Amino acid sequence: MNKKDLRLKYKNLRQVMLPEEADEKSLAIANKSLELDIWDKTYFHLFLTMENQKEVHTDFILNILAGKDKEVIVSRSDFESYKMVHYLLTDNTKLVVNQYGIPEPVDGIEVPSNKMDVVFVPLLAFDNNGHRVGYGKGFYDRFLNECKPDVTKVGLSFFEAEDEAIEHNDTDVALDYCVTPLRVYKFMG
């Protein structure tokens, strides 16, 4: 199945999901994430949930990160350059929802991409090799290419892996892990 078809399939699957089911699955994903070997790291980049896209609710992971006293980084997207600017999330961070439905920091303490230890990656679908389908703008692939080589890339998905390999190219960055409500997929060696 090509990326376009996968996007459509998984957007439709999300749209029919009831809010209670999304909450339940998001909590299960957060609990499963505790099995990851990442909690000794310091700088965690977390995407903030786009409600209009019915994404995994990352509030539960945010609570885990806060409880473990980690540094949490969130981003603002620039739709002209297709790049993201990253900010430390603090009690004083003011968030606004942009025209695409993405909650973003207004400003704050900027954090360079190469500072990230772990990046939680939004996605629509993924395969058993760690390749993913996002929204098609390449924001995360660009960002992950700016990170240090050993950054840990963790996808979050309501759904299990696609059995068929997802088409990818040289600029696509594969995941190290993907967490679903049922299991943790590990792709790295």
C-alpha cells in the first residue's frame, strides 16, 4: 500500500474512534512506554496532540516525564521552511493552537535539535521495519536528520504495524521503537 492510501486508511480509522477509546488507548500507550529503555535520558521531545487529527493524547506521557523530572521540549512549526523551532516546556510556556490545529509554544527558551535524547514521533501508520507514514510535509524527517546520530526515535500509534513494507526514500528517518496500546516494537539492532 502506498503512503497516500495509508494516510487515508488511518485518518479514517482515527475519525471513527470514540473519544473514550482514544483516551483509553493513549493511556495504554503511555503505560507501555514505561517498558522502553529510555528513562535514564534527559531531553525528551514530545509532540502536542492535534485534537482535529485525533492523535494519540500525549498528556499521559507528559505526566510521566514530569514525574521523572525530565526536560521536555515542544516545537513550533514554520510552514514556509517546513522546519521546527524547539522550546523547553516550562510552567510559564504559553501554548496556542495554530491554524492547522497544532498546539505550539508562543516563545521561550530555544533548544537546538542536537540536544534531544529522545523524540516521540507522531505518525499515521508504520511497518515492521520502523518506517512510518506521517502527514506528508516532512517536518519530522527534517528535524530527526538535525538530531545527534544516537537520538532515540519513538513512534506512538493507536494501531499495530502494517505487515506490508511502507515505501520510503533516503530522506525518511526510520523509528527505533513504536509503542501501541498492545506492545512495544523494537527496530534497532
